[in-house]
Amino acid sequence: MKTTHLIHRELQLTADGSHTLFVPEMNEHYHSVNGACQESEHIFIRAGLQEVPKKEIQLLEIGFGTGLNALLTLKAIEEAACQRIVYHTIELYPLPPETIKALNYGDRIWPERKDLFFALHEAAWNKEVRISNWFVLHKIQGDCRLCTFPSNIDLIYFDAFAPEKQPEMWTQAMYEKLYQCAAEGAVLTTYCAKGEVRRGMQAAGFEMERLPGPPGKRHILRGRKRITSVPGLQSPATPCLP
């Protein structure tokens, strides 16, 4: 098993001016070279977070990586100031401090609060850490295939490396594990729109749809877990007002 310090990562600039990391031995980027920030905003915030109207959200991210998705989510939650979120995220290979310091996400996304980007990375692993009144972070260091997932998850960011690079993450067992941890009405978003992924997630129980992708990508996938509760027994979620 590799440790975080043995993985070589190269800092690269993407089309929208934000950074990504390139792993030469996998020939894989952490984020799109067509724009890291705009990709994450499109897939995980607009297609994901904005589709969950609950006041209290339990979120599970597969692959903390650079912390970009977490920062964008934190910013959206803070600016709306009407939803609280517990952000569970699982990562086997955390980034070393020198790589985190080199990333420009804080300066580009939220310069007046760029300290929060570093707070996300400096938060202790394997325990809940309150980042703000609206955002609690729970970073889990481990293998997603072996970890026990939190339950009653309302939103899933599935952001593992591509199936051809990390096939062990894109299996029927993983899709079923995600479905089992999801609450009724939960939303799942991922950048990968391969037919085999869509069919596998459908077989696990998710209702899947293809959506237009960000620049450089034709489609993305969004899934939902069907609500089976008897109508009228649960109060409907209240949308977050602007």
C-alpha cells in the first residue's frame, strides 16, 4: 500500500485559472484541465447540493482529494446561511502539507476567507470538526471499500478517479453500498457518464439521469433514491430561500 508521500503529484494550471494535480503513474488528473473550479461547481454544487432542499444535510464524498468540492460546498452553505451540513469525506491518501499550500483554491474561490480552505485540510481525521456554525467536517482516512459508511446520507459526491484508472471503486458492490447508506430522496452526482456506470447504479436502485456536463465534458450523471414512505407521514423539506 502506498503512503501519501510516495505518490508523485504535479501541480498544473487549468483553463479557468485554478489548479489541478496530475499523477504521472496513473496518467490521471484530480480535476478537469478544462477548468477545475467550474467542473466541481457544475457537477457537485449546481447538480447536487442545490437539489437537496433539506435544512439539515448529511453529505458523503468519495475522495476528499484537494478539498475543492468541500471548499465550494462550505462557501455555498455559508453564503446561503439557511442550511446546516455534516460533510463526511473518505480519503485513503491525504495530500502532504506542501501540496496543499501550493493549491490556489482559497485565493481564487474565496480570497476573503481563504483561511477556511486550510482549515478543511488541517481538521483532524476520523472525528467531527466544526468548521463554522453551518458546516461540520468529518474526514475519514481509509479505503472506501472497507470503511463503514455513515447512514441516512442525503447527498453523495462520487468523485473517485476514472473507472479505467481506479476500477476497484466502480463496482456493483460499491454502488450497492452507496445505495444502502442513502436516505430516501438522496441525490448522487458524479462526473462519469459511462453507460456501464449508469446501468450499475440503476441496478443498485438509483433512478439515474444524464445531464449536460461542464466545459470539455458532454454529460454527467445524477441519481436519486426513490421515496417509498407513505405520503403525509413525513413533513416535506423546506427549500432554502434566497
